Amino acid sequence: LAKLNFLDYERYGIILLRKPGKVLGELLLKKHNLIEAFLTILGVSKKAILEETEKIEHTINDETLTCINNFVDFFETNQLFKKALTEFNKWL
């Protein structure tokens, strides 16, 4: 990571993120949070959500991630549909 200019470090010392490392870290965190939000909407249990999020975030492609982002945005702005899905999940 140091060779890629993402961080500075000294052996057995402090590790500091450089700007590219911070940008990449923020993107990875955003990806993680988006997938977690999607799984929450679907009703995945809190017990399983972290493990499932981790599995998905390492294999998902950009097109699918964009579709998930659109889906999550839709549900966040259309509470009626979110409520309907919540009610549906109660029947499962």
C-alpha cells in the first residue's frame, strides 16, 4: 500500500493514510454501508447482516452496485414502499 501511495509507515511505527488512501477508504466504507442498507431493507437479520455484507462487497460489480444504490435511494425517498416491504417480511 505504501508503494501505491496510499499510506506512509515506519516499521513498528505509526501508519498514516495519505490522501489517496483516505479516498479509497471512504469509497470502500460507502460501498459497505450501501450493501448493508440494501440487506436491511430486504429484512436480513442483524445476526447475519455483517457476514453477508462482507461476502457481497468483495464480489459485486459496479453495475450491480449502481442498481442497489438506486434501489436504496428509491426506498429512502418512498416510505410507503418501504413500509409495504416491512409488512411483507412479517408474513415470511
